[in-house]
Amino acid sequence: MQAASDGERLYVGGCDRSGLVAAASCWAEAVRRSLDAAGIDEAPVHGVVCLARAQWEWCVAPMRLGSVLVSWPSHLVDDIKQTHEVGDETVAHVAALARAAFPARPAPERG
């Protein structure tokens, strides 16, 4: 995985996956608007591209492309625990709002 030198493109396995970064930014904004409409302004909202099956080189660190964090699952959990103090009740409330506003869609079939 690598970001291009200008910091605007994301390449994973030689393929340009920059669309994921743009989508994460749009989704983060949509979530923020949804929470604002529900009167929740204390919950932090950040765009994240979490590469669960990527082969990360040992020297690669998570990176930010614009406002979006590109990371892997264990680092994301550690980052959230270290940087955000949000109570369990707030997490449950925000999760319920997110589920209602953004229902899950089935994953596309691989062909």
C-alpha cells in the first residue's frame, strides 16, 4: 500500500483505491449531519478507510489523506481508545442512530 507523493491518491496492491478515501470523507460528513440533526455534537466523527486484509510492510504507518485516516483494524481500535473519551451510553446511542440512518446493505457479489 502506498500514497502517491502528492498525498492525494491511495494505491493498494498497485490499484488506485482513492475512491475509497473520497467515499469515506462523504460518509463521514453524512454521519456528522445525521448526528447534528439528532442533537448530538459531542461524538467525534472521522472518515476512515480500514484495510482489513492488506499486507502492510513492517515500516508503514497509518496515514491521513486529507481528513481521512487510512489504517488497519487493530491500529484503528487502539487509536480510538487513546484519543477519544466517549462513554458507553453515548456510543450505544450513536450506534443506534447510525443503524437507523444508514441501514446495512449486502456486500456485492464477487465475480
